[in-house]
Amino acid sequence: MEEVCLNSEPVFDEGDEYDVDGDCTVVEHDDETEEMQSKRGSPPPTVGLEFDSFDEAYDFYNMYAKEQGFGIRVSNSWFRSKKKERYRAKLSCSSAGFKKKSEANNPRPETRTGCPAMVVIRLVDSKRWRIVEVELEHNHQVSPQIKRFYKSHKKMIIAAKKAQPPPEPVAEIHTIKLYQTSVAKAGRNGYSNFNETEGINPVDNSKHLELKEGDAHAVYNYFCRMKLTNPNFFYLFDLDDDGRLRNVFWADARSRAAYGYFCDTVAIDTTCLANKYEIPLISFVGVNHHGQSVLLGCGFLGHESVEYFVWILRAWLKCMLGRPPLVIVTDQCKPLQSAVLEVFPNARHCYCMWYIMQRVPEKLGGLKGYETIKRQLNKAVYDSLKIAEFETAWADMIKWHRLGDNKWLQTLYEDRQLWVPVYLKDIFFAGMIPIRENEGLTAFFDGYVHKHTSFKEFVDKYDLALHRKHLKEAMADLESRKPSFESKTRSNFEVQLSKIYTKEIFKRFQSEVEGMYSCFNTRQVSVNGPIMTYIVKERVEVEGNEKEVRNYEVLYETTQVDIRCICSLFNYKGYLCRHALNVLNYNGVEEVPPRYILPRWSKDFKCRYVLDNNNNNSSNIDAYNPLYCYNYLHKHALPIVEEGAQSQVHYKIALQELEELLNKFNVVENDFV
């Protein structure tokens, strides 16, 4: 019987580095050799590579580590009980695990990050050592340009010096034999070769996160626990030279998968930063097919500067495989604006109008005639259908109340193209921002975070918040499974979309169908070839119970059945407005044209997304990259989950098949070991 592992990876394992016995001939290159090596570079560790000895395997990984800019150590070893012969070992990044808690008065700062980077080697045929497992991802900055002392690299220098003859010191070049097995020839390593920290430059500022006692361990332990139970969990630390934590970013598997579906519009929530909360939380939030907020990643920011924002945005982008969103919505934060421009130069960046309007009482509440100012401001922002209308209304407000010297209003006007709806009509927001005075916005962690929430408290509440959000989405999925929903009118538009949209999105569209009855006097005012212009009148409620009539201009192109309303509800919310529906109805069109039925709002969006991608990309999937594999398998498993939840019979069949599949995995794993 074989004993397993002398040091079997406790969370806070001190671990020993591999000690070099005798004169080990590991390389110290001369200048010419060093130059050649830097150009060529050591090949990355790959599953299937074989070596003549344990020492050679260690030397190979150590040389690779030195070129990449990190140290290594032997974190685990397995021995056969009788012969005490090592037959398996795990070589880890020197930042793996965590040090045991010191009882000293002035303990050294924690420099380990629980880094997952490692290789596992195994003795095969009692002759050679083969790499059987590889993880190239680090959760901290790795760069050969960062000069840092590592024990494993020192041993390379000492060993090379011992190998030099006294009279004329000549560095001995040690050749490591690499045996390519069929596993290696079949493709790249069995783990991701994706370098998370590539392009993420360390920030130079001395600011860091202000952690209280127990905060650091709580965060570290949580990340390590998540990485063990969820291999697709992603996290990065940004440490200064003294080992102090400056920035943190993380995203769980659900967030990474969700971004694959809902990457069109992303909001970067900095409410905790703006309100000076104890935790400097920054959240990346999207919108799912039910119109609900979905978390796409989180971070802690050590300082509100361009450099720190750039670091966390690049960390998020790396987490999402370098795929930027189309639209980014943020608070009115200048450092963040500069960072977004640097990291996402091709994305449309906008300010969230709701955040700005929430500051009106604070910024203008002390002015004479505040209520009138507020009313005129709201009318200019919410009711303007054309740019000229907004410019006139704003100028009248400034002139009437003599606000030309108000710095805050000056800044808002200078930035008007970033937040006023009339300037943003060509951008798709997926309902991310409120565009009406009576609409609100709720932060993703609202109710879970307050001004004095500590890091430790937040880590404890984080899972609870996500669990409830996921449960809410699951319930919405369940409610949306009905073949159709109850109609409130006789409109064909309503019947058509009741079979397609999720329940919540259908309710929102249904309000537009009902709103058709508040519209009247639809008339054609001009014709330009196939393009016809209509004016639709609507009675809308204004302050109090009063109503006023507004005119909405609608363009209708007959050949392509293309329709656009001046209110631009389709771009803001993702479904047609009552004015456009009136014009379609006026022209005898009984169904909403397919181009105006966005797949992201459909009941079966995730399943359809899988099928579409299966037809286009199945042959291009990187089977040796765990992130691609996870996302691909996750999307293909969803239809099974959906069908399995339809009935008790389906549930039992799905569960039985899944358990049988897991048993097969266990058999394969045992055969491999």
C-alpha cells in the first residue's frame, strides 16, 4: 500500500523548497548563452514531457520560473511506504499556500497569495519522470522585469558555481532531455496556458488596502476555498514591495459564464467608493434575460487613481479572456473615465444618469428656488426628445435662476454627451439605466453592505447575496417556462411576444402594448422614397394628475420594415415602444419584425445561444484550456437541467445519468493514477 503525501496541502502550509544535494549541475549561462536563451526561452511545462530524473524535472521548471519571474518549491511529495521512494511530487510557485500564523510581536508581512500555479510530476516505468498535471495561471503579478529574490534561483547560481573549475571558472551548460509523449503531441497542456497577469502592469503608488485584524486571512481563506471547490474561480492580488495588498479582483464561475451571455452592456458600480464605505468595493454588473442584475466580477480598490483603476479593469478583462463589452456605464468619476478610455478604447462609455440625478438635492438643495430648479432640470433631462430642446431648456434654467457660476452644473453641461439621454439614442443599454423620472436603480449588493461593513463581514455575506440572486434567477426561469402568458388586450403583438419573451420582459413590453391606447391621431406627414414619417400623439401624465399631449416622430421604411421612434425606447430597453407599434398597426403589420425581437430576452436564450455557438465554433474549442471547456460544457449542460426540471420523471432520468457520468470520471481518474 502506498502512503499519500507527507505534506498534503493544508491551507496555511509552510512548505519547504527543494534542497539540492551535492553538486547539481544546473545552468548559470554566460552572456552569449543568456542572450540566446532569452531570445529562445524555455518551453512552458506541458503534460506529457518526461525527464531522466527528479532533479532534471525540478531544474526544468525552475529555469522556466526564473525566465517568467517567479520562484518555485516542492509543496507536496508522495512516497512508497516500504522503500521510501518518491514516486510523485508537486512543484508549486513560491507564492502558493499561506504561512502559518506567527506569534511574534512583529511578524513578517504575508507575501504568499495562495497561487495555484504548479506542475505535478510522476515516476513512470520506474525510469523517467513525467509531467501529469500543469497549471500555468498565477493570481499575482509575474514578470521577469520585476527583480525579486527567490531561493530556488539562488540554488541555480550556487550549483553552477560549484561546478566551475577553480582556475578558469566556466559555467557548465546542463542539457535537460525532454521526451514528448503521445499526450504532449496531441496538443498543449491539460490546463490553461492563459497568462492572467500578462499586460497587467503593477501600480507604483504606495497606497494600499486598510485591512483590520482578521480581514486578510478571511479574504485569503475564502479565495483558497473557492479555488478548491470551483476550479474556474478567478482571483488576482496586487501587492507592493512590502507584501501589502493594494488591489484585489475576483470572479466566480457563474460570473464568468454569465459574461459569455450578457457582455453587451456592463455597469461598473463604485457606490462604495463614492460614499466612502469602509470596504472600497467595485462591482461589474450586467443584465440577464429577465432584466435582472447579474454579477460579472468584484474588486477591492486601494486608491481612487487612474493607475489603480487601470489595474482592476485589466484584471477583469483578462478574467473575461480579453473580450471587452460594447457599452460601459459608470458613475461620474474622472479617474475611472480615464482608465476606461485606456483599457477599453473601442467601447462606448457613458455616465449613469440616475447616479447624477440622485445628487441634485445635495448639490442644489441650498439654492433659492430649489424646487423650481429641480423641476426645470428634470424636464430638460427626461422630456427632451431633440438636442435643440435640451439645449434650450438648460439655457433657460441657467439664465432664469442665474446659475452660470455653479461649478457642478457647469461640469454636468460639459459632460452632457456622456449622460443626457437625448445624446445617447444610438447606444443599446439593455435597460441598464433609468430614463424616466419615476424609474430607480438598485445596487447589486444593496442590503448586504453598509458604510461600516468590514472586509471579513463582506466575505461572509458575499455568498449569501449571490445565492439569493441565483435563486431569484432560477425562479424567474421557472415562471417563464409557460408556453405563453395571459394577455390584457386583443393585440397580435401581445400574443406573439407572450410566446417568446421571459415573463418579466413580456410584462414590460405588455405595458407598451397597453400604452398604444393612450396614443391617438397617428398621421403620415411626409414621404421620401420608401421612408415615411409619422407623427403619433400621446397623452402623458405630468406633475400631479395633469396630462399633456406630446408629439412623437416615427420613421417607417416599407421595404425592410424598419421602424424608428424619436423616443428611442428600443435602444434604451430592447423592445419596441407604443408609438412604433401604433405605426406598424396603422400600416397593417400584425407582428413585430424579427429584427426587433432580441434573442437576449427570450425564454430559451441560453439554450439557443449554445446551439448557435455549437454550429459556429464547436470545431474551434480549445479542449486543453479549462476555462473554454468549462464555458462550453456549462452551456451544453443547461438544456439537460432545463428538461430535467420539467417533471419528476425527467428529474430522475437526468439525475441517474449524471451520477453515472460522475462514476465514469472516477474510474478514469483511478486508472490514470
